[in-house]
Amino acid sequence: MASLRWVSWILIVHLFFSKLVHSDSSSDSNKLAEIPKEFLRFAKEPELFDWMVGVRRKIHENPELGYEEFETSKLIRAELDKLGISYKYPVAGTGVIGFVGSGQPPFVAIRADMDALAMQELVEWEHKSKVPGKMHACGHDAHVAMALGAAKILQKHKEELKGTVVLVFQPAEEGGGGAKKIIESGVLDNVDAIFGLHIAHNIPLGEVAGRPGPMLAGSGFFEAVISGKGGHAAIPQHSIDPILAASNVIVSLQHLVSREADPLDSQVVTVAKFQGGGAFNVIPDSVTIGGTFRGFLKDSMIQLKQRIKEVIVGQASVHRCNATVDFYEKEKPIFPPTINDKGLHGYFQNVAGDMVGIDKVKEMPPIMGSEDFSFYQEMIPGYFFFLGMENEAMGRLDCVHSPYFRINEDALPYGAALHASLATRYLIEFQSQVTSPKQERHDEL
């Protein structure tokens, strides 16, 4: 019975597209408005919904860290093979880039990140992580499942697509800058727009949120080793105390925001790591501190980075210590701010509004979290948004990066349908407008 319903929906949507293609312009806008609704109904069908849930749970049980997503990538490729979707692999190590549609311009991309976090899952349930010390605590398992769900919807209607949808399954979002490596590979050179989403524990199910312009902060990491001279705690005059030096460094770093930054330019410097000493009565030889710095302006990020190093080295010197500072830019590249294309904001509101109702499309304030989706936006017009999953029946949902993080799987159809709708409508609405020099150079990716 489920398979019959599935076939029925395919026929319904196929007929809908056929009417759209052959309709007169006066009714085009009304028919375009129906695409998101049709796709959402399609995504809620038990066969597609249960399939997405199964994919998500398989990935959740076997979390992999950045650039180690070999089994996740294998699962994605297996599902794309079943769907008859062509792809490039490997890209940026473990990344997979799929293609649905004509293979010709225009090109529009949807992105899903694949990596997990180095955390022990503390949620007891049937599909808990089977890998000690690793957990999908940020929802990337759901992101992959929704992107695959969108791929399934798009593939069923590939003949009606007015161009090509590029499916970006990206490694290493959690600090590894996988998006940067995807860009550097050149595989997205001809893409005209890219969309990405993130599930949100504090936005109600069936609602979405975005904003034009700056949305998420840029971010970077730093670590410093402050070296002195160890000795007995009873005779500190014979030592050079790196703990005291590090303590003053931390206080001074906070002054970078409170006394050097424009109060209207939001910035954050947080020291979250402090390691030194192993005994109550011994002054150690060295202390290691580390943390993150964030801001919404690229110039602010450059200034913060410079001043962090100057303050650490200078304050350590005041206390007769030496300091070395590492920003780990090769392993953890500095993320630019996530800045949504203003033109795509209105487009997103229209498509999402047609799906869930304009009253459920919220405009959110900027937040200090960061996303490597920003690397795409430096090169391609891009839009990043949040997908709600809060539901009273599930009780309180913990925020991302918590060992108690849970996913409301009822959100999966919304993400899959919205991905597919944004891509499909973009190809229809912008086909005549996207004649960029990129496309004049190459007709295919």
C-alpha cells in the first residue's frame, strides 16, 4: 500500500510540473507557489519519511570526525547509486558532489555537512552512538538525511528541472574548514547560488528563520604555551610562575573587547582551555591556554588575531615568562562571517512562506555562532537558514554540542522539501537571469 501511495505522489507531481511548463504566464506564479506544498506532502509520505529516518539513524550510530567520514561518505554514495544520481568522489578528502537535472546551466547547490563531534553521547536510546567518545551532537546526521531526501525528490522530477542541482555533501564543518577545501577544488566554479540549513532546538517545528546580511560571526582558534620556571610552592621567589602570568593574560584578553572594540561591533574573546600543574605544592614550568575569537567584520577578525598574540606575548613578558601562540590556521582555518545574500533573502522568504506560511518564516537576530558555509558565500551568492524542530511532546531539547542533544525527526520532511523547493524554484525563476561569465566559459561542471 505504501509503495502505491508513493507512485501516486510521483504521478501527481509529474502532472503538476507538466502543467507548469505548458501554462501561460498569468498563472505561473500560482503554480510556482504550489511546488513547496507538493514537495512537503511528498516528503511526509511514509516511504520517504521512514527512509530518511533510517538513513539518519545509521549515520548517528556511526559518527565520524572531520575528514574521517569514510563510512558516511560510503553510505551517501550507495544511496546516490540506488537513485541513479551521478557524483564526483572524493572531493576534499571524503566529500561527495552529486548532480541532478540536465547537467547544463544554470547550476544551484544545496549543502549538507557530514562530520560528528568528539563527545560521549549521554542520551540513552536504541540508536545511540556505537563509537566511544564520538557523537552527532550538532545534527549533521539529520542534515545528510534531509539532503538525500531532497535528492530523492529532485531525481523523481529531473526531467522537469530547468538546469542542474548540485548536491554538496561536505566533510569537516566542525572547525576543519571543509567548505574551504570544497571551494578550492573548483567543483563549484559554475554554481550561481548555494543554500544551506541547520536544525534548531529552540525554533518550533514547522517554522524557519533567517536574515539578510550578517547572520553568524566569523571565528578563529588560538592556543598559547606560557613558559616560566617551576619550583616549590613554598619558595615562589625561586620560580617564575606561569600560572600567575596566564591568569593576567586571560584578564587582559577580555579588555580587547571591553576597551578596544567599537561597542557597536560585536566581538567575543573566550579562553576555554587552561592546563597547567599537577600537584598542590608545585609551580609548573609551563601553562597552556586556548580559546576562540569571534566577530562580524573581517577587519575586526584580523585586528583581534593580531592583538591576541601581542597581549599574550606582552603580558607573559611582564611576568618574566616566554609565550608562543598558535592559531592552527592549517588545521582550523579562520571562518569568515556568514553573510546572507540580500537578494536571496527575499527569495527564501517567498519559497518558505509558500511551504509553511509566511507567518512561520521568522527574521532572526545575528548570533555569535559560526559556520564554514561562509567560505561558499565569499565566492557564491549564498543563503543559510535555521530549521525548527522544537515540539512540546518531546519535552525540552538541549542545544547543539551538548552530550544530551536530540533530533526531532519530524523536522526531516521540512528540510528535504525546502532544499528541493529552493533549488527547483531557483532554476525556474532565475534561468533567464543567470548568464554569468562563469557559464560562458563552461557549460557543465
